Amino acid sequence: MKFPKNLSDKLEARKQNNALRQLPATSSAIDFASNDYLGFAKSKTIFDKTHQFLIYNNYCENGATGSRLLSGNHQLYELAENYLAQFHQADTALIFNSGYDANVGFFSSVPQKGDFILYDELCHASIRDGIQLSHAKAYKYQHNDYEDLERLIAKVQLTTYNSQPTTIYIVTESVFSMDGDCPDFDTMIAIAEKHQALIVVDEAHALGVFGENGCGLLQQLQVHNKIFARIMTFGKGLGCHGAAILGSNELKNYLINFARSFIYTTGLSPHAIANIYCAYQELNTDKAAQLALRENINYFNQQKQLLGLKPMFVRSKSAIQSAIIPGNEKVKAIATQLQQNGFDVKAILSPTVPEGQERLRICIHSYNSEAEISKVLELLATFVFQ
């Protein structure tokens, strides 16, 4: 069957720009690419506990059998959601099938016509896709620029929709997925309180990395009770699948009734929910992995400074370390050299990031050794400065 020419032309343009995406082969190289910050995705302990939990509680189903509003709301959901709410000091938790589903579901349904969404320009694609489905007006503010945020607030406050009450939603991430940096939440919260705005935060890359027991950056800063909604994603530090939106009972009830990505999809299987529950229990007890991760992040930051690499990196105290190397061809070439030396480091190309902001995205893990960290940075210095 003939493939449409306009689609072929778009693929060809990607090839010409050296930006064509392809699925990578499975790699046995040293991992500096995955989001498995604590090694939970490979944890035999969590795997065995999940299996034993299902056997002990006589769960033998392979699937949820339907959406949660039909036949898919099995008992493990209540157990897991109650545990998450307690762990994150939230009123309630509502589990979604993925972080993408959670963000699309929230932003497509909660902000209403006449409302305004002010989002950081570096917010994740899932947030932006959800905003595109919303009836609210949306404006992006410059990354972590609170003067620009206040400028936008002043602009939208001059606008009303049929003199109806207007809600302003300020949207950000606690750790940005491509830069690894964090907002100034004290400043943001002060702005929100001044203008009676609601803050929504995606904590995907903070779970397991920041806070006591890996609870996230907002709880570490003790500002979580000033946030309207938190999105916790399980596919990074927790090493499994799914996500949850944390918030009030009213928010949970609203999402159950109006979030289409929740309503019109088959629920997660009992195994997936048991995996989430057991991973959270491990997060609550396994201090060694979290301590090792934090020590490795500190060591990485020390070594990049000693090697003269600090100026090319985005400032970050998280597990995500990004070295800006402009140009798709150049950054791909350096990534290939690192891979040929046995290190799995990925190049992030435009259009995933803006042109001129191409980068190596290096992820630190609890299971990386100091020798591995030193070596990958030494090689990077050699390839960049040669």
C-alpha cells in the first residue's frame, strides 16, 4: 500500500537534519542513560516481593478486565492509593496508567474555559499535550523566570471571560527532565498566594531522588501542602509503571468524572499495582540506594569541576546532568564515541530540545561506581577538548 508522500517528506526532512529517531538496540554498556535512578527496575528483591504478595493474597488475574469505572477497579487499587496518600502526606491519590495519561487527563479536564494556564517553557511534552486539549488559555513563561511569570499574571488579570470567576494555574516540574534543574518554590508560592493562583507540579524526576525516603522535592522543602496537585510518576525512580495525581478529595472525584484518559482506558493489572505497592514499600525502607545515589551525584559534580567541564553543564543537583553540545551531528558523534568505549550515554537532539540546545543527557544511578563516573567524564573531556 502506498505511503502518503507528505508523510514520506517529513521523514526525509528528519533524515536530512540528522534528527531521525530510531529505536535503540538493547545495550550491555554501563548505564548512564536510563531513568532507573535507584536500580529498582532491576531489583530482584522487589520482583520477588511483588510475586509473593500476589500469591499470598490469591491474585491470579493477568489483566484488569476493563476500565476502573466498569470492572477494572480491583481491591489492590484502594490499598495502593491509600498507601501513596499517606506516604506523600496528601489527602488522596488517584492512580493513572502512566505519567503521560495523568498529565493529559489533568490538563485537558481541570482548567476550564475562561481560566489561564501559565507553564514553564521547559515543561514536559505530556503537560503541553494536555494543555492543547484544554479549553483554557495558556501562556508559557521563560524557564524559572518569576519576573516573566508575574508579567503574564498581570496580563491575564486584565482579561475576564464574561465576568465569570477566573482561575490561574501555574505549572512547573520539581526536576526538569532535560536540564535536571529545579524551580525556586518559595518565590513561586509567594507569587501564587499573592495572586490567588493554584500551583501544579510534576514530580516525575524527584521521586526517589529527593526528600526523606525519596518522597520528592516538595515534601523535602515542606511546601507540599501549598500545592494544588502533584503528579508522581513511577517509571523513573520507582522503577515500575504508572503514575498518581495527589490532591484533595474534591480533585480526585472531579478527575474520576471528567479525566478522559482515566475514564476511557483499561485499568492497570493487579500485578502492576502490586509492583507499585511493593516498590513504594522498598522506597520507604531501602536507605542504602538513596544514599548511594546522592553520594554519586555529589561525586559527579565534583569531578566535572576538576576536569574543567562544569561550564558546559546545566547547573543541577539532581540525577540528571546535561552537557550542552550544540548541533545534532556534533553531539551524536560524541555520544557514539562514548558508546564505543562502553558507556551508554544518549544524545538529545533538536527538535526534542530547541536548536542550539542539543546535549548529552547523563543520568546518575545508585549502582554507578566512582570509577565509572570518573572514566565517563574523562572520556567526555577528551572528546570535547581534542
